[in-house]
Amino acid sequence: MFLRRPSKDQLLITGCTIISFLSIILFKASDRYRLPTTVLLSVFAAAAGWHIYRRWRLGDQRFLVRAFLILIVLGVLCWPDWPDLENRKIARHDFHTAVHLSSVGRLDEALQHFQTSMDTFPWDPDSPYHIGRVLISKGDRDKGLEFLQESLRREPHFPDAINEIARYYLAQGDLKTAELHVQDSIRLNPTEKDSLLLLAEIYRRQGKRTDELATLEKAVLESKNAEAAMYVADRMIDLGNSPQAISLFKIVMNAHDADRHLRARAAMAAGITAVRFYNDIAIGRQFFDAILADFGEFRFFAWQAEFLRGDISVDELKRRMARGAEWETAAAYVIGLSLRVRGDLKGAAVAYKECLETVKKERAIRPDGLPQKWAWDDLQRIQNQIQ
């Protein structure tokens, strides 16, 4: 093609190849499975139309008769497929439509499409699985369980469906049944982090600390997932194992294949954990330095690191972090932490209480989110010291 002057036929073939290549890339991105072939075939349809028109203008009746006879024969051969074409479709268009609708929060519409896909394809286990999850999220837990069980009937080896059923029983307080289901899921997929973390949560509620720690460790080692490591590190803090938590945070912080925001969050968590448990800003300084050196674009963490290093004042931190409840809550916590390390327990208690103002739960219940959970625990220690 490139070593000599191409003919018109070669140009046509090359053009068709380029058009088909570009159309497949373009329309695959839209997840519309019919469009790539439509664009490609339109080129050939145009060429065929031109040839027929040209032969008609030349009065070549023999060519036209032969061409249309061939088309009729091909049509007769293909006709048996057309009456039952609807039942021969294997592309789950409604399922993919429903997944998109559920991702944008249009759950009622998504349920209708999932139901259509489920009814159209008796072998489809994904649609009842998603219906079950949506119904459970909407509060109809028992009906959701029925669809999850239908999903397993269609595909007995479906770890995600088994895990959802385990979560159903966990929410009901039936820890034994939940554990049996998770163990089944792990047998199917031994390295799935969600299954391992779910099993660890069941062990936690059962009071089996040794089993919980072993499962958490396995979740990190087997899945090699940064999010799993962050979860396990947070749990290690709850269990009082701060050195192990800091070690896990450092692994995530240095994981170059992980999301940069997650790495910055890990560095911040490592620094705060070191200061909290060793009561010394200098212990966490290496992490605060790393945030400013490597993740300075994340101002949410960078400004907190600057404050804890002593580079900016309390007033300057408050001014910078006045960007919404999440930012102000974080600022209140690090101010309290700084005051506690310097020995101003009463000032720290005031700051921690300000941090806890965003918690919607009753004050007698320990919060789940960060940094409110840290503020709660630190406040309990301060109150015990003051007493």
C-alpha cells in the first residue's frame, strides 16, 4: 500500500479498515453492542447501492436479475431465524441499562429493567442478585432475600450473592448462619477481600479476636488490596495494636500502584496514629513531611500536616479549612490533638467536643466515622485523666 501508488480498490479496503477500527473504539465506549457493525456495514451497503445504481443506468438487466436472485435466495435461507429472533437474543440489554440506572440512583426504573432481564433469560443470575441488593437497600429485606436465593438457584457458585445473604443474616443477628454462608463463599474464592473482611466482622461480633486478626491479616496478604489494608489498619487501632496499624498505613502510603488520594489519607492516618499513641508530634513528623513532599496537591491533608508540624497557627488553619463540615471537623480534631500533646487537656476536650458536633448519633454511642471516632476515644482518655 505504501511502497507504490495504491489503486482505487486498495484505497476502498484501507478506508473500510480504518472506519471499522475507529467505529469499534468509539461505539464500544458507549456499550451499545449493535453500533460497531452498523457503522462498518454501512460502508459496504453504500458501495453495493452505488454498483446497483450504476448497472441500472447502464441497462445491465442481466446483472441486476442475478444480484436480486442471489438476495432472494439468501433471504429465504435466513428467514427461519427471523420469526424467533427475539428469543434468540443473547445480549442482556435490559441488564446493562438497569446497572446504569442504579448507578445514577434511579432505582425504581432499574428494578423494572432488572426484572425484564430476569424474566427474559432464565439462566441470568445477575439480575435477581441486583434486585435483591436494591430491595434490601430500600428496606424490603425479606423480599430481597428471596431474589438473592433465586440468584443462587440459577448459579450455585456465585460468591457475591452468598455474601449478600450472609449480610442479611448478620443484620438479623444470626451470626452462625452468616458465618456458614461466608465460609461457602471463601471456598469458592479464597482471596476475595470482601468475603474475608465480612468473615472478620462476624468474628469480631462473636468475640473471637484471634480468628478476627488472622482473617484480617489474610485479607491484606491474599488480596493485596490497598482499601483492605486501610480497613485492617483502622481495626488494628480499635484493638490497640498501633504499631501494626502504622505499618499497614505505611504500606499503602508507599504503594505506587494505589490511588494517590488513598495514599495521602494513609500517610495522614499514620502520622495521627503515631502522635495519638506515642503522645509526641516528632514521632509523626516523618509522615507529615511525606504528605507535603509527595501529596501536597491534596490541601485537605497538607494543611493539617503543616499545622501539626507547627508551620501555621490555629487561626490560620481554621481560616483555610473553613470549606464545609468535613474540613472543619478535621481541623477541630487536629487542634485537639495538638493541645493534648502539649498538655492542655481542657482545651483539647473542647476541641474534641467541637469535632463531635457533626455526629448525628446519640452522644453515648461511639461514632463510626473518622476523625470523630478518634475524637471520641481521645476524649474518653482525657476525662479519665482529669478524674
